[in-house]
Amino acid sequence: MPITGCDTLETRRTLDVDGRRYDYFSLAAAEGSLGPLSRLPFSLKVLLENLLRWEDGRSVTVNDIKAVAAWLGDQGKAEREIAYRPARVLMQDFTGVPAVVDLAAMRDAVVARGGDPSSINPLIPVDLVIDHSVMVDFYGTQTALGQNMGLEFLRNGERYAFLRWGQHAFNNFRVVPPGTGICHQVNCEYLAQVVWTSRDGDTELAYPDTLVGTDSHTTMVNGLAVLGWGVGGIEAEAAMLGQPISMLIPEVVGVRLTGSTREGITATDVVLTVTQILREAGVVGKFVEFFGPGIDALALADRLTIANMAPEYGATCGFFPIDAETIGYLTFTGRDEAQVKLVEAYAKAQGLWRDGSTPDPVFTAIVELDLGSVEPSLAGPKRPQDRVALGAARQGFAEALPGLKAGADLAAKVRLSDGRGDIGHGDVVIAAITSCTNTSNPSVMIAAGLLAQKAVEKGLTRKPWVKTSLAPGSQVVEDYLKAAGLQASLDALGFTVAGFGCTTCIGNSGPLDEPVSRAIDDNDLVVAAVLSGNRNFEGRISPQVKANYLASPPLVVAYALAGTMNLDLATEPLGTGTDGTAITLKDIWPSAAEIKAAVATFLTRDMFRRRYAHVFDGGPQWQAVTFPLGQTYAWDSASTYIKNPPYFVGMAAAPPEDLANITGARLLAVLGDSITTDHISPAGNIKKTSPAGVFLLGRGIAQADFNSYGSRRGNDDVMTRGTFANVRLKNEMASGTEGGMTRLQPSGELMSIFDAAMAYQAAGVPLVVVAGKEYGTGSSRDWAAKGTKLLGVKVVIAESFERIHRSNLVGMGILPLQFPEGITRKTLELNGAETFDIAGLSGGLVPRQQIPVKITRNDGSCLTVALLCRIDTMDELDYYRHGGILHAVLRDMAGRPNEP
């Protein structure tokens, strides 16, 4: 996309790097007009450069730029809305497929209006990494990887053919094939450049590498000093089609790191501690930036681990500035020498370079963390911020058990039908080394391998009821584990490679062994999973596992050996060695020196260069996928994976002149606190008796071929039926039930949320969802908003919203309203029989205004409550007025000439 800024502040300068000339927009030059900028947080300097580069007097004005500069004098706060344009977009396939479906549907809509389909085309680079579709159906054998990939291609052939079509139909769109790795690790190890370049006329322009991604853990790349965060697919689509992202100038919380970690402490322990303290500090919707002398004690991979879990601590991003460690990582991972030199030269010219002489930036607030205070940790059993010290994990589970099952007896055991052992409450049935957070970090992966090696040498084995798996974040991990001789020991304990991608952490843990599964169901056991992931929400990991704990890869191996949470790994033996002695965790835990030496010896630059040399080619299975050609997609009406969505059916050429008030709305669901996007739109198992399961059976799909909700996000028939279908969802309107039930009003008949919504739609009744705090926390899942829209929900009222989901709701034309302090669903005593009238929409709605909501009870009494409109910016209001961001973009793109 060409740079159109008129550069009113005259900040365009030239940078020479090894005889190659680059233009750039200089922050130092801007100081003449804006005043001193050196103590702005580094992340805000990146935003400021973005505004300087795109200043055109319309979407970005000089006053917008001055507002960022004035942030220093405003105690780190600003209320100004700005238009931000990232350099690129990153997608994974669960979120990427529906995004490409939307683009294909927009092309059809343009054609239907007599336009050019190629007017709908990415204007900035887009990379989609297929990493979320592999499932752990097979495990613990040398053939597991090949078997799982075979099933992956068999199940997802339609989706992959569709993506291959998109790869050829759209410009600026690349696909990384299955079996390569997790999108965030591929991003950090290969795609990210730290400083991006593009042609601007005859000039090569250099600027910070920035991105948005359709996965919330896009934030991982901030550890590499690349500013990026997760957005919903609908917002990402708008960005790739040239629309700026509307945002308020953020508050920036500084995390001052001091000291260094003690012996035996992993990067996972650090990030679980950071997650806990920042959740308590309250950083939702804010930037977090790390500073202080403790940064020097963190390897780049450790920074990536900490940045990865920004969604879990609630921040928009967790940013680390460019320094010598950044340059070393770029060099070691095989980046071009000229690119590495450009990064260093540009960072120093722009004041984006950090070293020991750099003064601390000014922040909105500061949180302190002494790395020396971090202790071995897990997080669970339901939320990533619920950190528990390793030594307290046993007691923590015992205290959590009554909330998971009333009256559960920890001592009770059940004999497995195949005689392999006895299991009970708290026993670990899944131990998975999985997820971008940790499989991207060589130190914790080597630590897991060394611990496995020591365990095997002493004669320890995994417990026979534990399903074990290893899903590396890239093929490089497999290379260095094999080179170090550690994969053989992991194999011996059942941690054979099951796939290259996001498996158990996204819910693709696959089925448990039948005897284990039957014992759980027949006896209502509260069993546990231990995984090296970043998400452990209810119902996410496995529908049969109620307690889920996040832990470092070596602790995952240790819990596979222990087989239970009812053991204090800090003090009690894991088992008995071949010599008859009791073996404790301390006996097999590798030293920091051992880990460091193994990483230095067995991880090489050549591994990165070799593995990424042909990253977009794929293997024989990918090359064998056949696909249609053409500017528009040939939809298959029989497909249960890919379907033309109904968003643009009957769409008028222009939006209505005024918004309409909402009258006579009924409650579809009344929900509690911390309702996640997994609760709203699950990614994993499709239950046979659920509306989606019944639909698939009716289309001739056998239960064994249901695949997952995540894999079927290209089909609105499945996904609308899957909305609010999480097996652990509790609707207070249908107390005593789980799994997406409600009561149809006014009759009070109990039925599925989907069936009730269809009945309300047939009657022309608009719907409302009411919830507690942190509504929409978790993944940046656009289907959590899309499905809500297609159910007929017009308004969501909550005590607070997670950032991405609130934006997604607006992006789908749904009105988010927020209770004022002291008023909740409980204080209002809502029982589900009420009707709602929402006024104040017609006649000039403005962002963040008070909206009067009249609630009428079934006895005829009523009250009016003033709620806060969480349409936060004028751009968001424009999207809402159009009926959604895609409608606004389509109307805009269809009316403009095609851009090259």
C-alpha cells in the first residue's frame, strides 16, 4: 500500500546502511515540533512513528501526533482516538479460514452489485500458518506423527483446498502448510523482520515491523520488539483491506525487572508469576512494557515466553525493546545479514535501541518484579492467572475439588477395565508438551528432555493411564532434541512427536483411551490435565477433564511420571528406581548449567536456515491437494466445512440514515463472571447430542468425522449451532444444567440456546445476553461475535468486557453495554423472564454515552437503568451504524476503483 502522508512535520530523513539507502520518518526530527520524546515508552514510539508516516490531514492529523507526544505530560493517559495501520497481518487456520471465507463472500457481493471482484484483495502482506488442525488421535508411538497428519489431511481436505484457492486468488497472501509449526514460533523465527521495508515510489522505506493477528497470542512477537496483538478476524480483514484500526492512545504500564532467576526456575515459572501479578494490577486494555536491569538476564526466547501470555495477564501487548539480545537472536535464527544490520542502524537512529545507558521511560504506572523471587509454579485448575506454587499444588487441588464436584472423596479409586491401574479424583490423564508459549523456548524444551533422560536412566516410567504427547512449535525443535540425544528418552516416556502445531492447548487433545474414558464417565471423576500451554479454561482441553494445570515442559514430564495431582512433587518421591531407591524430582531435575550447555551445543543457526528455506512449499500431501481456480470461489452446497455466509444477504447499498431503538427484547442467557470466548464459541469436541452434532448427523456425517468446532469455522450452519454450546457453560436462566441450555419465554420451556434463538427469530423478537465481569476473556475468536450475531442477539450487557471481544461485538453490529458500578444482574434480580427496551440509539448516538434501558418484569413492574455504551470511538460507531465492520468495508471497497 503506498504511503500517502503529506509529512506536514517534515520528518522524512535518509538512512545509509552499508551503502544502501532507506528513507524513514525520524522521531528525532519530530522533536523540533513536538518537544522531547526520548522518555516515551518504546511501544508508544512505534505508534508515534506510525502516525508520522501516515499523517494525511484526514485519517491521521497533526493533532493526533501531538496527542501522543503530549502523553508524557499527561501522566501517561490520553483519551484521543487514533488510526493505526499495521505493516502486516498474521493468521492461523482456525481463525484464518473464516476470514478468507468472508473475503470470498465479499467478492461475491461485489460481483452481485456489478463490481470487480479483485477490488476485494489484501493491500498489506498477509501470512496464514496452518497449525491448529492437527489432533492427537495417536500418541506414544513412532508412527503417531504420520498417523495424525494423515487424519488431518483426510478431515480437512475441503478447508485446505479452499486455502490453496485463496493462495492463488488473492495478492499479498501466503500460506505456510501444515506440519511446519505454530504460527507464533514461525513468526518469531522467520516471518518477523523487526524493521519492515517497502517501496514508496522510487524509494525504499524503512519502518518498524508491526502486525495484528487473528490469534490472541500474536503478542508473543513483542518479545522480539515487534509491536503486535490479537484482533478478531473481522477487524483483521478490515486491516488487510486498507482500513485503519481505530484505537485510543493506550496507557502503558511498565514492569521493572530486577535480579535474575534462581537455580531450577524456568521461563514458564516467570511468565505464570507475571500473569498473576499483572492480572491483580489490572492491565486489561493497556500496553505493558518491560524495562529495568533484569531484562539483561532474560534470553530472547524467555522474553518471547513472557510476551506470549499478554492475553492471560489482560494486556494488549507485553513489549520488550530492541537491544543486543535482539540482534543476536536475528543473527542466530538465520536472518539475512543486511536485514540484521538495518535493524540495528534503524533502532539507534530512531531512539528505539535499549542498552545500559538508556534512561527509564515514563509510564502510566509501574509494577516491580524481582526475578529472584520467582518460585516453581503451576496455574490452575481453571484459569491461567491462578498461579499455585509447586509445593502447594497438592493442597490447591484438594481445596478446588469441592467446587468441581461436591462431596468428592479423594481416597476413592476405580479399577480400569483393562487392568492397567486404578484412578480417582485428581489423577492426571493428559500430560502434553504443547503450545506456542513453551515449545518455542529451547531452554525449557531441553530441560524437559534432560529430565526425561535422567528419569529413564533411573528406571522411572510414566503412569499407564496418562496420555502423553509432544507437539513442537517448529521443526527446529525436533532437530535439536534429536541432536542432543534427548528425543529417545522423551520417546521412552511416551512423549513422541504427535504433530507440529497447537494441539492440546487449543482443545485438540484427541480421545482418551477407552478404559480411562469409561472410568471417568461412569464414576464422574474429576481428573486432571497438565500441559505446557497458556490456556486452561473450562471445557477447553478435553470435555472429560475438569481440572487443567499449566506448567513448564519439564514439570509436564514429571507429572506424567507421578500420574496424579495428589502428590507433593516438591518433597514426595515420584517413584522407585531400578535400584530400589525412592526418586524425587530434585534427583532428576537438570541444572541451569546443563541446560545452557546443551542449548549452546546442539541448537545451531543452520537448523533455522535449512528448515525455513522452503517454508511455503509443503510436503507431498499439501502439494497433492487439488483446488479450483478463479477470482471467485466455487461454493459446494454439500460442504459442511466451507459455506458462503449470510452476512451480506439483502444488504442495502447504503446504511440507514438513523439507528433504531430496540424494543421488546428477550433474554437468551444470563451468565456469570469470566465467560470466555471458549464458553461462547468452543473450538474442540462437538458433542453428538448438541445442535451442531445433530445437524452433522443429519447431513450424513458420522460422529468419528465430526472433527472440531475450530475446524468447521468456515460453515455458519455448524458454528451458529455451536454458539454457547460449551459443555461447561452455565446459564443462570436454566439453573442445574450445563452445556448451552435456556428457557424460552414466556412459556419457560427448557431447550437449547440455538433452538430458542431460532424460535425468537421466527417471532421477530430481538435478544439480549447479560453477563458478569470479564465477558469474552480468552482467545481472539471472531466466531464468538459472529455466532452471537447470527443467533439474533442485538445487545450484550456485562459488568466488564475483555478488549478483543468487545471490539468484535461492535464489528458484528452488536451493541455492548456496561453496568455501572454497583449494579449487576444479581442486584437487578434478573430471572430471565424480563423484557428490555433500549432507547437512546436513534437521534444521534455518540461513543460512551449513557443509554437508558427499561426492564419490564413478568408481573408488569418495570425500572430503568442507565448503562454505559461501550462503542468507544467514532470509527466503531460508524461500523455499528453500517451493521458491522465488513458491511462498512464492503460498501467502501465496492465504491472505489481497484488499487494495484
